[in-house]
Amino acid sequence: METFAQKFIKIYDRKILSGETTFGRSGINSSDFIRICIDGDYVFSREAIEIIREKMPLTDEEFESLIEYVED
């Protein structure tokens, strides 16, 4: 199964390459980004994903594919 980090980086890379967003506009906390790059098991909080959803922005499908990794 694909990890949260793998799924997120695929979405992030696609949006950066297409020009849809930049790191500065994405809503990603820099410490979260560093952690996801060095810890393959790290998952953003629900709140962080919701901010990213609006700022990046994420489609409903992208959001749902990420939020499924968050433990309630």
C-alpha cells in the first residue's frame, strides 16, 4: 500500500510542476514538509490537510485520498 508521504508527494509534485501552486502558497508547514521527507510513516494532521486543501488547492478526490490516512 502506498504511504501517506508517497501519495502526498505525488500530488504536491504534480501541482508544483503544473504551476497550480508554489510551496509558499500551498499552506504546508515547513516543519511538516521536512518531517514527511525524512519520516516515511509521518502523516499530517487533519487540520493541516484541511488547510492544504484550501491553499494548494486539492480536489475532493485528492483530499479524500489523503485524509484516509489520518487516525481519528
